[in-house]
Amino acid sequence: MQFGSMERDPPAFFRQGPSALTKLLLFSTLAVGLMAADSRWRMTQPLRAALATALLPLQQSLQTPIDLATNALSYLQGIRTAQTAELAARTQLARQSERANRMDQLMVENDRLRALLDLTPSLKVRSIAAEMLYEAGDPYSRKLFISRGSTHGVVAGAPVVNDSGVLGQITEVYPLSAVVTLLTDRDAAIPVLNTRSRQRGAAFGGAEGGSAMELRFMAGNADVLVGDVLTTSGVDGVYPPGLPVATVSRVERRSDVGFARILLTPASGMDGVRHLLVLEPMAAQMTARPDPPPIDKSAARATTRSGLPGRPAARSAEGASR
């Protein structure tokens, strides 16, 4: 057997190249170098752009079913929302139509009753438009400064309202400005009327840290419910009757206290007020009482002397007969 003819190279299965650690280090270095070169010189940007351009139609075709499903759901949801809004609008329109018809009937009936009883027509409230300048700096009071004063006809005690209801009352007047004390101020008070039970009361400010009002001096069993609307009663001669004041937000009835604690939410948003109206007090618009007729001094003197109203006339008649 000739040993020289034997193959000296190991089989392919036993051949060993670089070690695994060497290959790992080599390819890791190559990967890091490629990433650094790409981030610095944008070497693969053209390839990336070409690949994105080639895959764009495929992406759009795959996105089409999703877009169709989303649009269909949005369309159906929009139709449902529109139908619900239409139904609510029709219901509100019907209620407003019924209320308008009822209001017309009440106005006609009111005019007939006034004509029947020969009552004077309701007073027309005169107003002055104003704008809020700034709020008072006192953190313990709720007051506003407005852009109208005594030169514009504003007087102390005049009520102030906005489009939602009563805001407060003029407490200080200057030539070109005035101070409005809001209803939520701790020193504010206003007579109110419950539109449901027709019960009168007095609402005071300063409740809940100056953000709410309170209906005080109401008995524990008073007919007051959450949601009742309170308006001005008009008995004070300042506020015109029927202006929205507040809504009952909470009623606390306790057996150990004779009065109920009734919290109110003002009808007018006290924050964010900008434009308002200053009304003339109702007492200034009422017709003054006629002066009493003058007293005849001679008749009064004769009556005082005689002590009886008929004596002077009798004496004068007796003297005339003589």
C-alpha cells in the first residue's frame, strides 16, 4: 500500500475556516460601518426611495379596504347622528310652537283682563347698554366695574341684567363708571318668586364660597324642589318682575333645624360677563301720587272753633235769615 498516493487534505466536513467569534466581530464591524456611512453620507437613500416608490401601489391597494370600511362606518354614524339631531330639533320646534301659541293666548287673555278691570299697562323698562371694564381686586367680594356712569344716566340701586338673567345691582356710581355688586356677593339679596309653586322668598349671595346663592328663611317643609326656576317678584320696586334669577340646585331638609338649606345656581353666568344692560329702577318709573287738594283755611278755622262740621253753615244760614 502506497502511502504517498493517499489524500492528505481533510474532508470538507472537517475543514475549519475563521472562528465564529472572528466572523461575529467582522460582520458587526461591517454593519456598524454601513450604518455610520448611511447616516452620514446617505448611501442607501436612493435604494430606500426606490423601494418605497415601488411598494406604494401595493400599500395603497392594501389600505383601500380599510379606508372603505372606515368611510362606510363614518357615513352610517353620520346618518344616525343626523337623524337623532333632526328628531330632537323637531321635538324642540313642536314644544316651542306650543309654547308660542300658549304665550299668544295668555297675552290676549291678559290684555282682555286688563281692559276689563281698567288696569294700567305694564311699565316699560328703560335700559342703558354697558360693557364690563374689569373685576374688583377684593378677593372676598364679587363686584364689576362697568363703562357707564352718572353722565350716562346710571343711578345707584339700578338692576343689571344680561341675556341670561339678573346679574346684580349698581352700588356705586362715578361720572364715567359704576360698580355692580353681583348676586353671588355675600352682601347681595334679591326677592324672588318660585314659578312653579308661586311662593315668594329672598335669595342671598355668598354661598359655596361666593359661587352660588342660597334661599333663606324657608320652612323645612316648604314646597321647593330641585330644578325650580326662581324669577324676580317685583315687590321691592327695583327689579322688574319675571326676570330669571336662579335655579334650585340642592335642598337639604333637617329635622333638628326649622329652616331648610336651599342652594341656588344663578341663571346668569357670573364669570365671563362682557356686555350687560343697566335698567332703570321700577320705583323711578312709577307714576307719582297726586297731591292732596288744598284745604280751605277759613272753613278749617270755623270747624276748629265750633268742633262740629255742620255748625258754621248753620250759623251763617241763621244770620242770613235775620
